[in-house]
Amino acid sequence: MSVTETIPPFSRALRLMRDYPMLPLGLLLAALVILLEILQPGIINSRWLANTIKVAIPLAMLAACQTLTMLTGGIDLSVGIIATVAAFVTGTLSPLVGVPSAVAVSLVLALLLGLLNGFGVAVCRVHPLIMTLGTGLVATGLMQVYQRYVIATGSKIPDFLQWLGIGRTLGLPNSIVLFVPFAALILWAQKRSGFGRLLYAMGSNEKAARLSGVRGWQVLMALYVLSGLIAGITGLLYLGMIKQASLSLAVPLLLPSVAAAVIGGTSIFGGRGGFGGTIIGALILTVLGTMLTLMQMPEGGRRILFGLIVLAVTALFVRLTDNT
Amino acid sequence: MKRFVVQNGWTIGLAVLLGLLLIVTKLIQPDFGLSGLDSLGRASLPFALATLGMAVVVIAGGIDLSLASLMAVCSVTAAVLMDGRGEVAAVPIVLGVLVLGACLGAVNGSLIVVSRVPDIVVTLAMMFVWDGTALLILNAPGGGAADWLRGLIVGGVVPKSFIFLAVVALGVWLPIRRSKLGLMLYALGSDAQAAFRSGVPVKTTKIASYAIAGLFAAFGGMAVTMSTGIGEPIPGPYLLASVAAVVLGGVSLTGGKGGLLGPVLAVFILRLVRLDLTLLAVDPNVTVIIEGVIMIGVVMLGGVLALRGQRT
């Protein structure tokens, strides 16, 4: 009892948030769902639930890229474009060379773009933000040139991607088949595998990690290649969901993917957080998106809101880590 | 003389490179002359102004990722306010937009100081906020601009766009560079802690650096509206281009080193490379790729150089 009396309730709440970040996140999600039900009674049903999960899955997957890169203190702003590249190449090459080779080519492209990021960040020590923005610019240019050669051939969406993207089994979206093993793998890898621990080590104190014998540049290189690969796979899933190959397909997902990781408690400075919170962050953003659509918020307002959320949450985390 | 060359080696090198590129351009296109320079100056103007803003912030040890979006906000605000108004009414509007730019820049700086979050993260978030603000003000390219504004940067014996750039750059930067504030900006950029202990008001100086960048961004946004006659809510490719020009211009991304002349020369070099590629009839989309590769190459080079600087 004496302990609870000496600590003021506000800092106790903060401490609780720091120790169990999932708790307030879950509460926030529940509060948003209740608010949505009050705004539009009867909206919460199994159909809504399946739809929310369907929309949240590609967001959570792109946010996985942000989570993993943020663990080392980086960020990957090229994921939206890499996902678009994978989707566009698959869609346009499928009628030409067949589905398996088209998917293979697009994933190799995603890997190469990731490799470029990794080279810039790990070897040349460019700030990840600037490096990934630059890679995005080059990739956009490449796609514009490529588009002119394939514009006549038309596009085709592979059947299995459509099944994955929009199909339902027992009321649940089929993309869960992809997402559950994916999430399980990431959740396992971040805490239990050597690679995951290296990511936390690099983010907490890069110098110390290096002095302990970690080859920093190899870790970063592998990380950004992995991030590119995840983005590529997400692009394929998104292609099946939207059923249209365009050059701006997954680009609007970039900003929410950063926001989802930040809301989920991953520190943008590295060393803190994980994918579990990010999944809830993606769900929160999806519910918030539904709510903003209901309130007919224009696109500009949405961007402002997302920007302010990222800023407010990072500021809060700076305060939290300062107290320790 | 020798000391001058050693101290300004990088800038002199850039000037020589720029001269060589001009000769190359003349060789590719023999009738490249005053009108060519005029259009080059006008195309480079928003890039040059964005780069000036970025250079000031980088010298003071920060980075402003929201600069291009800030330019869009100023561009649409000016275009919406000036649409359908007279030529005289545009004068207070232009002045108002310049003040607005400085204030929005100060908002960026204050948020960094108050939230204690690193510059790069805050300005990333503010990039989204300003993007959204520009879209709320004007949903699609539109609005109008007074005619005399266009007259400020078109034509002239010496292309007016160069004069405009020189007047803005010198008018804003020279008084600051010569005053205490200029010294404090460099001090903050070289070592924030040492600056704090020497009595530099670190927080105010940081806010001031972002306010100056905001002012340049407002000039840049006005330049977009001036040359096109409309407001553009989607930010142009100025962010990455300005970072690349700043690095190429000899300003260290770690802060405290470099001036404003080098980055401006770098802008013209990057623009001339683009012009030459266009003159050589390279597909404009391929030009985008080449430009992107050059920019990535420049920032990678900057990273490697910074790394070497730390080791020695």
C-alpha cells in the first residue's frame, strides 16, 4: 500500500504503459470500436469484423517493415513504392511470361531495391530516411519507363492472388492464411532468433553492439533486403485485393504504415517495441479510417491527423524513456 | 590569395564544374544563349530557394523534411488569395505569405524544441501535416497570380530570375550571416552542447533557423506560383533535390560547415545536367532515373565523406 501512495497516479499510469504497452493500446482499440458503434448503431457485426481484418492485413505487413527497421533506429520510406513495383510488374508480366515467372521477377526486383537501400544505409551510412526516399524516387522513374513498354499488353491478376485478396472462407478473409504464419514468424524472430536480438542490440546502442562483435553493416544489409521482400509480398497481396495494376497502388499505405508502427509502441529511435503492438496499431488505424470516412473527413484532414498522431506519440515516448 | 583558394576550394571547384557544363551545353546546342539561360534560371528558381532554406537548417545542425510541403502551402495560399484580386492587392498578400512561411517554419522549430523529438522525425510528421494543409486549402491546381509577379522573373538583359534569386538570397542571408545570429547558427551546428555552455540561446537559435528556412520556402512557393500562375497543392520534387544540392554544395549534413553559395551552384549544376540530357533527346522518364541515381550517389558520397571526417 505504501508504494501506491508514494507514486502519483499519473506517473503510475505512465509506468504501466511503459511496462505493458499492449494494455492501453487494447483499451484504445476497444474505445474506438465502442465510439464507432455509438456513431453508427448496428455497424459492428461479423461482416464488419471480416472487412476490418481484411483491410488491416496489408497495412500491418507494411508496418512490419517499419517496425523492424525502426528497431535499429531506421525507417523504410520506400515500402509503398516497392509494394507497387511488385504488384505492377506481376500484373503486367503475367500475360506475357506466365504467372510463376512474373511473381519471381517482381520479388527479385523487390529484393534488389531492398539491397540498394541496404547498401546506402549499411555501407555508405546515409540516413535511412533519405536513402529510402531516394530509392523510392529511382523506383518510380524505372516504373514510368517500364510502363511505356507494357502499356499495350494489358494486365492480368493471377487467380490465386485474387483468392487470397478478396476471397472468404467461413466468414473470414483468406488473406489470414498468409498473415497468421507471417505474423507468427516475425513475432518469433524478433524475440527468439539471433537476428531479432541483433536488431534490438543495434537500436539500443550501435556502438556497444559493434564493440561486442556484431558486424553492424551485415545486419543492416540483411534487414533492408528483408524489408524489401516483405514489401514485395504485401504488394502481391494488395494486387489481389484491389484487382488493378496501377503506378500508385500501394503508395497511399506508406504514411499509415509508419503511423501504425509508431502507435503500436515501437520507438522510432530504436531498441523498443515489437510487431505485436504494430498489429493492434494497424487495427486502430483501420477503425479510425472507417470513422473518418463516416464523418466524411477530406483527404487533407486525414493526412494532418496522421501526422499529428505520429508526432504526439513519439513525443510521449521521448518523455517515457527520459524518466528511466 | 592562396588562403582564399584553400578555404573555398570546394566552392571554386563547383564554379569550374558549372562553367564546364555551360560549355558542354553550348556545344550540344550551339544556339543556347540568353533565352536558354532565362528558362534555366526560371526552372531552377524553386529548387534554388528550397536549397537555400535547407542549407540554413542543415548548417544549424538540423534537417527539414517538410520544406517542399511548406512550399506547397505557401504556393496555394498565395494563389487562392490573389485569384481575381487586382494587381495592387497582391502586394500585401505576397508580404503576408512570406510572413506566413516564416511563422510556419517557426512552428516546426518550436515543435522540435518543445517535444524534444529529433528534427528528422518531427519534420517528417510535419511533412504530412503541411501536405494535408495544402490539400485542404486547394484540392487541385488552381487559383491565380498577379501579372507583375510573373514580370519579376521573366526576361531581362541579365535574366531577371537570377537577379531575383540574388536579391532574395543576399537580402535575407547577408544581414543574418554578419550578425550575432549567423555566428550562433554555425555554433549550434558544430556542437550544440558547446554552444549552450558558451551562452548561445540554443532553443531560440534552433527556432530561428527553421523560421529562416520557412521564409525561403515561402519565396520558393511564391516562385512556383509566379512562374506557373497557379497554386500547386502537391509538393514538387524539391525535398530530395534540395538535400542532394546541399550535400553537393559542400555543407556537411552533420552541421556547422559550409555556406550558401556552394549549394546554389550545386542546384544549377544538377539542373544543367538535366537540361543537357533533355537536349541529347534522352527520354524524360529516363532523365528522372538518372537524376535519382545522381542524387543517391551524391548523398552516399556525402555519407562516406562524413564517415571519413569522423575517423581522422
